[in-house]
Amino acid sequence: MELPVKFKEQMKELLQDEYEDYLHSFNHERYYGLRVNTLKISVEEFLRISPFKLKPIPWTNDGFYYSSEDKPSKHPYYYAGLYYLQEPSAMLPAQVLPINENDVVLDTCAAPGGKSTKLATKLNHTGLLISNDISSSRCQGLLKNIELFGCDNAWVTSEDLTNMEEHYPETFDKILVDAPCSGEGMFRKQPDAMDYWSLDYPAQCAALQREILEDAVKMLANCGELVYSTCTWAPEENEEIVAWLLDEFPLELVDLPKINGMTPGIDYPETARMYPHRFKGEGQ
């Protein structure tokens, strides 16, 4: 796999001594994951009937690595909605959002439904889950997965968040923003993501992310909690966005436990110092 030259230059600057390890990671077999649908079956019951070679994923209580030799997408249990196939790293955002039963929850960019179905299991048939995606075509798959999982307290919408914000100010106890991004973390799984990557693309995505978050924060109830996540490396879409949120809104940053080698993000002032050509001064 040949990564874009400019991307490699930026990653080398970002990762420093870890850059070579990053390049070597493309030679490793990718990880596969499934997440048990606890609305239909307990984790313990599923493990008793599972025909797959499973290993627990450390940062979630219902997710498991499976072997590339397994074919869980072809098994009847899959069509029965007993589990959802999901990248192990993608299981983290919904896992760390602390859902309480009877919460009113919004998943802002929900298709195809992996994170929404996890939020629904945490609600456990109580409260209300709004699963929204602006793409009506993607909502078809979202609706299918919501129904297959048995999420009887979910409402699927395809709405611009600006319109939603006008009708639901300070409404949601918990909000998940798994934002559209430049997808730098998807290059191995989806090599065609490299085709539309450019030096300007992260900044373009960051502008959209700010728009989404501005509407989302306005819909957050008093003392509510919001998780923001991306699948990209770009500091413009991660550390800079968090710094902007804290600067623009009365929000507090919540520390998350670092599991299985996770590391904290780069401090924003340090990020801006390292990348003066990539930052435009917001949040400084």
C-alpha cells in the first residue's frame, strides 16, 4: 500500500519515534470484531452457543475479536440480530458515553447504526434514542439495523441538525457525535479513502465538524454529556476541535481511562506549535 507522500510527511512529524511502527502496522493482519446484542441475549449465553474463536476486546464489555477464518456475516445468528459486526476501535465512542436508563439520547451521524445499536443496549428498552443521519439513503441501512437489533425505543430521522436544534434546544441528556472526517484511520481497511485525501481535506472536514458540534451542543441538556469522535489522525479534526469546543462553549473536558496502551491527545498549544502551517489560530 502506497500512502500519499504528503500524508507520510505529516505523520512522521506527528508520530516522531513511533512513525516506523505506524508504517509497519500496515503489514499486520487487521482486527475483526463483533459486538453481542444484549437486548436479545446475554454475553454469557452467547459465548456458550458461539461457534467462533472469540477474544475479549479490552475497552468494551460486550465486544470480541474474532478470527479471519470465522465467517460471522454468513451465520444464522447474524441474521437473527444476535451481534453486530464492527471495527474494535469503533466500539469505543458509544461505550464511553455514560448512558443511564431513561436518558434521552441523540446519535447525530448514526448510519449505518453500529454506535446507535450499542447506545440502545445501554438504554435497555427505556428512555428514547434518536438516531439521525442527514443522508436519507444511508438511513435505510440504519433503520434495518435498528429493527434487526430490536431497538423498540429508537426513532430514526434524516434531518439537518440546524433544523433539529431549532425544535429541540437543551433536550438530550447524552449526545454522540461520531463526525464525518478525512478518514486517515481507514486507509488500510478502505484504500480508496486515499483517493480523495489532500492537504486541504482535514481543514474542510473540520469546518463541517464545527457546524455539527455547534448544533449538537445547543441540543445538550443542562449537565448533559457529549462524546466527540473521529477515525482520523489529523490534529485539525481532533485536538483543535476539542480546544475550540472548550473555548466557545461552557463545557468541561472529562478524562477517560487509558486502556490497553491508549495515550492522551496532544496538548493543543503543543499541537499548534508543531503544526503552525496547519492551524489558523482558532482556540488559541
